[in-house]
Amino acid sequence: MSDWLAALAGTPEGARLAAGFALLSAVAHASFGALQKGAHDPWLSRGSIDLWLAILSAPIALFVVPAPDAVTWMALAGALVIHFVYKLCMALAYERSAYTVVYPVVRGTGPVVTVLFAGIVFHEHFAPMQWLGVALVSGAILGLALRNIAEEALDLRRLKQGMAWALAAGLTVALYTTWDAWGIRAAPDPFTFLAWFFFVTSLDFPLIAYARWRRMPAPPRVGPLMVRGVIGALIAWLSFGGVMIATYLDKVGEAAVLRETSTVFAALIGWLILGDKVGPRRALLMGLIALGAVLVEFGG
């Protein structure tokens, strides 16, 4: 299967498959966000998800795929640091502000910076119509954040703190997307990189979550947290694995922008499943995100 993917990389067929993986990643990431929308502490939620990622990925990494070579180990070491900073920023942002504010800010910041990074690292170039699509996607996502801010009763000081951490998380999204794309391309086998990536980058937050859980005066029950964790881990495989395969097959910037349609899917999940209100303004912004994604995909 690795040879098949390698043969498709850089071809028109590979580009179409990459778009499919990026959209699959978007749907999975929206589901991932909806899963995190529960009442659990964000540090515990992430720790539970990472615990199950490590448990489920360990047998594949240790017994199925080959051991990483020197370049892959370097890529994994960088990914460990970058993803730890991302998870730290996300937990701090969710701790200080509402999910409906934090999530769009993070997702709206990432695409523009990722396209710039991809231009520097991979020498990718966007056509003017594609840049218009990037502007529509990021602008409409940030517009959703502003709309949500207007409807939330938020403490101004904590809102500013949450926004700052969300912006930092958005920058790390761009950084990890570019770094992971380099790592999966540099590895001798993409599935070796993926298996070891999910194992190595999941070893940190379970320790932090356990220490936090032990210090709580009334810690939550472990059972529901573990159920949420194993579901989140399976979704994370699709979300992060899907976008990395997309960046392996085709342009990093295009995959990153297409993945941010997760905001549209998140709103649809909120409307259809969670009972959230969409309204005409949100519907218009969601339409602009979808239009921007089409321009990025077909405007080159």
C-alpha cells in the first residue's frame, strides 16, 4: 500500500485522493471537537484521548511497522515538541474561554500561515483565485468566532486570555502541519511515520492529566472519561492521519485549507445533533467557507 501511495503522490489521481482525505479529516476533526464539547476538564479529556492513542498505536509501532531511521526519529522528536505546545495552548484556551470562541479562532488562523510556511518549505505557490479562497475561509471562520463572542456572556479578561492562547494554538497548527508533512515525506514509509507519530506524541498528556486528576478535590469518574478517550483516539487517527496522508499526496497548503471546512461540519453537527441554532448569519459564513474551499481546490 505504501508503494501505491508513493506512485500516486504528485499525480492528478493523487490530488483527488488527497482532497478526499482532507475532507475526511475535516469531518473527523469536527466530530473530535464535538466530543470535547462535554463537561470534562480539557486537560483530562486530552489526557484520556492520548492515553488510548498510545495504547492502540503501540502494538502497530512496535510489532508491525519497521523501526524509524535517523531522519524519521528527528521528525518524530520535532513533532513531539510541536504537538505538545499545541495541546498545551488548546487546553489553556479552553480553560479560559468558550469552545465556540476558541475553536474558530484556532482554525481560522492556521490556513493562512500554513500556506505561507508551505511556500517557504515546499516551494508551493497559490494562484490569485486560491488566495481569495484562503481569505474567504479564514475570514469567514474568524467571523464565526466574532459572532459567537457577541452571543456569549464572557468575562473580558478571560476572553482576552483565551483568544491569545487560541491564536498561539492556530500558529502551532500551521507549524505542525508543515513539519508533519515534511516528516511523512522524508520517512522511508508513510505508515511507519504515522504509527510511530501517534505512539510517540501521545505519551506526554496522560501523565499531566493523571497528576491533575489526583490533585482535584472531587475528581470525575474514570469510566466515562475512558469511554470518551477511546472514541476520541479513533477519531484522531482519521483526523490527523487523514490530513498527513493528504499532504503526502499533494500540496500541503491545499490540504490545510480543505481541512478547515471542519468548522462547517462542526456547525452542522451542532445543529443536527446537539440542537445548536445556526441562523442566517452563521449559514452565510458557512457558505463562504465552503466557497473558499472550492476556490482553493479548483482555482489553481
